[in-house]
Amino acid sequence: MSQFPVFASPLWLFGLAALPLLAWWHHHRPRHGALLVSRLPSAPAGRWRLHLPFYLKLGALAALLLALARPQAGYSWEESLTEGIDIQLVLDISGSMGAEDFQPENRLGVAKGVLRDFVSRRPADRLGLTVFGGTAMTRAPLTTDRRLLDELIAAVELNEVADGTAIGVALASAARRLEAGGAKSRVAVLVTDGVNNAGEIDPRSATALCAGLGIRVYTIGVGTSGRVPVPVPVRDPITGRTTVRRAMMDVEVDEPLLREVAERTGGAYFQAADPRALAGVFAEIDRLEKTPLKVKRYVRYEERFAPFAWAALALLTLAPALAAIRVTVEP
């Protein structure tokens, strides 16, 4: 339940704009000659006593305008009827994802950025994160905690697991997480730049598992074709220090396999050769996988004009009362 202020007749509020003009006119109106005898007490008094009746009436007018605008307190209840989608993000963190063909960042840095943006646009779904190299590791189970997931994605680094590209193991791990989630609609998003060369589970066997469980797999091949600079950690045998050197490597993307995985599970394959294309891929997936969401909203209003009406009456009464006790004089 939430509470918020509204005005049933807001046009009366425009009258408040005239109050400064009335105050200006009060102090600058032309004075005509006349013989006036003050009814104020003989004791010295400030000029404010002469203007007090006017400002009391001005305050009464302001309160009256607010009352006429009919302020209301609205109480709303929202009942959301949603069929949630579970999405497991599967991110390649093998050494080749450090390729620097996505300047000014490497492939992993760009992929992490678009993943975080994708997560922020899925407020109604549960999302998880699986990272993989030569084996797979679940970094985040399915969760609705966007802040936690964003921090976990930001903290992902290259080679956190054994090097290699175990696509089959990664898909099987993601399928296990999605199956345990129990949602009717389940999606895996696989981001990789390599060819399956590790793991005990064949990618096609993992694809059959996903298809059998009704899991749609969207596959994304990351990177440009040809030789690309890849940072390689090298340990100096004399000093024992590890330095990073860049080597030109051919990093192939197994497009036929990724297309097959997507087609057999009802998903789609995308190729992202630059940061803009990769961001566009996730925007397309975001468009395709929208969560069905129905919201019923109930609103109840309570009138709150009475305090302003009473304030206007009190200010109008106060002006003659002050004149009666000779604090000021009623013009």
C-alpha cells in the first residue's frame, strides 16, 4: 500500500500566483490626501501593525484556494499477476575473452557491461549467472536481487576457473539451475567466443537436455574473425614474477554449433563483432523475452480540505479580533 497526495480541482491552485501581485499592489497603490486619526495605542509601534490585517487576509485567501483545490490523500493497493521468466546467464571467462578487439576494453569487459544493462531491464524476472572456462561454476543462483547480481557480474574476472571452453558443461549446469527454479518459462543466454574443447559433457547432449526441459537457449558468438591480440600471463622463471604479454592469436567462434544449439531449443543465434552489436543483441533478447505482467490497481481517496478551510476562517476572524484589542487597526 502506498500513500500519495492529489488535488481533485487543481485549477484553483493557479490563483496562488496572484498573491505576490496583491502584496505588491498593497505596498505601491496610490495614496490620496486625507486627514486620518490613528486608533492605535499611543505607545510606539512598528509599521508592521499597519500591514498585519492585509497579510492575515492574504493568508486566508491562500488557505481558501488550497481548500477549493480539494487536496486528497490517495491510498493505493497493487496486485500483480505475473508469470515469471527464469533466465540463467552463461558467460565465457576463458583466456580468449581477454582479446582486445573491442577497444577500449576487452571482450569480457564489454560483455559484462551489456549483461549488467540487460539485468537492470528485467525487474520482474529471476536471473542467475554461470561462468565457465574448462569447467563451469555458478556465481549467482536465480535471484530477484538486482543489486547483488550487478555486483557479482562486475566482479567477474578472466580465468577464474581452469582454462578451456566447456560449452556442454556450462549448458548442463545452467539447465540444472533452471530446472530447480520451477518456473514455467525458462531461458539460458550463452555468451562465448570459442570452440568447445573441454569438459565431460558434449554440447549436443547438453542441448538435448535443455530442449527436453523446455529451456530456450539464446547463443551469442562474440568477437571479430581473424588474428586478434590476446594478453597472455607469462611467469619469469628467474624472478618468479608474472607479466602480461600480448600475442596474436586466431580465435574461432563455432557458429554452426551455436546455431544448432539455438535452433534445437527454440532460441536464436546472434553474432556480435563489436560492442554496439553486442549491446544490440541483448536489446533484441530483451524485446523477445518480455515477462507477461498484469497489474490491478485500487485507489481510495480521503478529502483533506478541512484544515485549510478552518485556517482561512481563523485568519479572517483574527484580523478584527486584533483590532478590538488595539494591537492593530482594521482599515
